[in-house]
Amino acid sequence: MKKSETIMGYLPDEKPSLGKMILFAIQQILVMFPATVMVALLTGFHVSTTIFASGFATLCFLFITKGKIPLYYGSSFSYITAIVGITGGASGAIAMGNVAPDHLISQAQFGIIASGLVSILAGFVVNKFGQEKIEKFLPATVTGSIAIIIGLSLAGSAMTGAIGYNEVANTMDMNSVIVAFVTLTATVIFSVYVKKGILGQLPILLGIGVGYILALSLGMIDFSGVMANGVFSLPHFTLPEPNMAAIWAIMPIAIATIPESTAHVFQLDIYVNNLAKKMGSKKKYDIENKLGSNLIGDGVADIVSAAIGGPAGTNYGENISTMAITNNFSVYVLGAAAVLAMIISFFSPLAAIVTSVPASVINGAGIYLFGVIGAQGIAIIINKEVDLFDPKNLAIIAIILVVGLGGNFAFPGGMIPIGTMQLPAIATASILGILFNILLNFREIFLGRK
């Protein structure tokens, strides 16, 4: 394979040297770590178990998809409310950061396993009836718009975290603002101007490193808890416990996350093949037609995560964004990140050091990362040549954007209160987008004519 001298990057089947692979893997861990840990804190799951499950499930996903889909599996926010309804997490009887009783975690595990089976079934349906028929229900108007709201719905948390916002006192921290701005600026400069050599592949890690050093100099990092739990600590594994309430609460969420998975697959296809073209490769990476495999892999990942005490998950947009920025889509890097995450879960000091990275540093880089996720949604719409003058397309896109973004910013936790129910904004926007697409394109979808 002949590569262009000016384009640095790794395609899915390319393997960096061991030293580079470890550095790239650490970068992937840093961008997934905050959200994955946050889900554990909100739901009452064990943090170390969640980290281990994330890595283990990623390895299973890569194995099931035969290394053809470069994605990292992390804890999903879409399931939080449903899981909290079982465990009594931060929004219920258990305070944030406190662990729920084992028997409640076990019941939630059973519901998550059921949701994994739904994803697997959906994957087999896609493989049976073909990608083209599925795309009629999930066109670029839906998947592109969902990708946009996935990225932009995180904008609020990125901004509040970046400025050290205290909601109760309605104040911000000037040191946090400085650190976040420096981290953001460094990350952008590294990603835009440093293109050659190993440094060109590590803009996120380098940006976070600059922010971390500055935060350390400002006294914002506390190392007192690094050795609090000793050196070695086995993750707390629990077994699933059959519970019908957990099934009905958690299982349906899997259906609502299918458009999100579809958007991720389309994003990867666009960016990987664009990189292959720039690098002079004639190989076509047919990722967009692997939605069925992706859903099956997602379902298997949910099952293996839940089987040992981890929450439900999804393929992380943060990691996709990092791959797009760095032009590094190597499956080997993601596998290495998964292994390192599992190792970190056993060593308390390593986990403590990773979690010591201040919110202002992570969210400084997050401003860039989350924006890129949204931009990838725009890329899907452009790549699929969506007619933005067609009122049908405009209606579908408008509904998804307003419900998804409005729901996230208007209501606590992005949960829309409908009667006695709390509906996740992104999942609700996804379902509405699909329903309006069917309503407005009924003749084309079911009768094959306009």
C-alpha cells in the first residue's frame, strides 16, 4: 500500500508499532473515561467493574465484527433513567457516587442482557432483509440529524465542566476557565498544525497533557487519594438476577439506540474511505453495509458487560471523533485501549491518576471533540446528498434537532417529562424522526413509488 507523504494515519487493518499503539490507546482511554465513569456514578454501579466491562465488551465487539468496524464500547447515557429506576441511583434513593446494593445491580443486569438480545435480533433482521430496505426507515435525514444532536447535546456539560460552574451558587472558577481555554487551544493547534510523526497522531493526548500540567501548577489536582485503596483491587463482579420489571424498563431502550448505531456506522464509512483515498489506497472499506454486524456486536457487548456487573453501553462518539481528528482508525489501537482499560480497573492508583484529570481539562478538549461529532452528522447529510430544499427532509431534520437538543437543554438530565414517564431526549428524537419519515415517505417505503 502506497501512502501519501503528506497524510499520516492508520486505516482499520493497519497496525502501529507497540510503543505508538500504547500511546494511541491511552489517548482513546482518556476521551472515553469521563463519560463511562459518570454513568457508573449516576446508576450506582461499581466504577472499577464498569471500566473493566468497557474494555472486555470492546474486545468482544471487535471479535464479533471480525475487526471490520473500528469502534470503542463505553457506558450509554440513554439507559441511565431506566437503570436508575431499578437501582435507585443518583436520581433515586442512592446518592451520586454511592454504590447500589448487589441484588438491585443484579436485577438491572438482567434487563441489560435482555436489551442486548434485542440489538442482536435487530442485527439479524438487517442482515436478512438487507441494508437498503433498512435505510428507507433510517435515511441520512434521520441518522445525520441524530449524529448532530449526539454531539451538540453534550455541549452544555462541556461548557459547565470547562468553566467549573457551580449550579447552586451560580458561579464559575476562573482557574478552570484558564485551564479549559489552554487545553482547547493546545488541542486544536496540535490537531491542525502538527501533522508529521508520532506527535501528529496524538493531538488529544498532548492537549490534555498541556492542560493537566497547567492545572497541576495551579494546585487543582489532588493526589491524596491515589493510594487510598492500596495498589491492587479486584473489580466487584455480580451475577444477573431474573426480574421482569427490569426487562420492561430497560429492554425497550435498545430499539431507540439503533439510529445512533446507524449514524456511527455511516460516520466511520465516510471518514475511513476518505482517509484511504487521501493515502492513495485503492481498497474500499465497506463499513456502512455492516450495520447488522454492528448491532449484533453491540448486543453481545451489552450481554458480556451486564453478565459481570457493567452497565449497558454503546459505541462512543468521543472515540469516533478522536479517530476522525487524528486519522487513526486502527482496530489494533482500540483493542489495546480495551486491554489497558481492563488493566487499569485492577490497579487503584492507575484509575485514581486517570480520574484525577480535572473536569476543566477533559471538557476543554471536549468542546472540540463534541463539536466534531456534530460536524460528522453534517458530513453524513452532505455525503448522502440530502436535498435540503425538500420540505419532507426539512421537517424530519427540524423535528429531530429541536426535540433532541431542546429536550437535552430544557430538562434535567436530558429527560423529557411526559405524564409519569421520563423519556431520553435523544431516543425520543430518534423515534419521532423515524415515525415522521415513515409518515411523509409512506408510498416510497412500502409501495416503492413516489
